[in-house]
Amino acid sequence: MRKSKGAPIASPTSHETRTWYAFEGPLGDVIHNRRFFFAWKQGCLIGTYNTLEEATASLASSEAGETH
């Protein structure tokens, strides 16, 4: 029996598992990626933290330090 040359080759499908979570708030965004929390404000990285509380506090303190 001959195999058809035009037949598609079956390949296993792999679904990418998301390993991060995003928290959006009025002061900025916090991304959790497995171990660390990354605080972002207006597209700029503010810092890397061990807890969500530290990351959100850094966003609040960076807000207080700005001049308008």
C-alpha cells in the first residue's frame, strides 16, 4: 500500500499553559509570574517584589512621589 504524498502529517497539539496572572488597578499593573510580582506603571517597570502587597504598595508610593 502506498501513502499519499499530499496527505497532511498528524502532529500532537500542545496547549500553552499560562503561568502568569495580571492585576490591573488605578495606580498601575502587577504581574505575577510563578515566584515574583512585577509592578508596572504606564508601561515602565517599577520593581520586582516577593508579595502582591509589596508590589501594590510600591505603586502607591510612586504615585505620591510624582509632581503634577
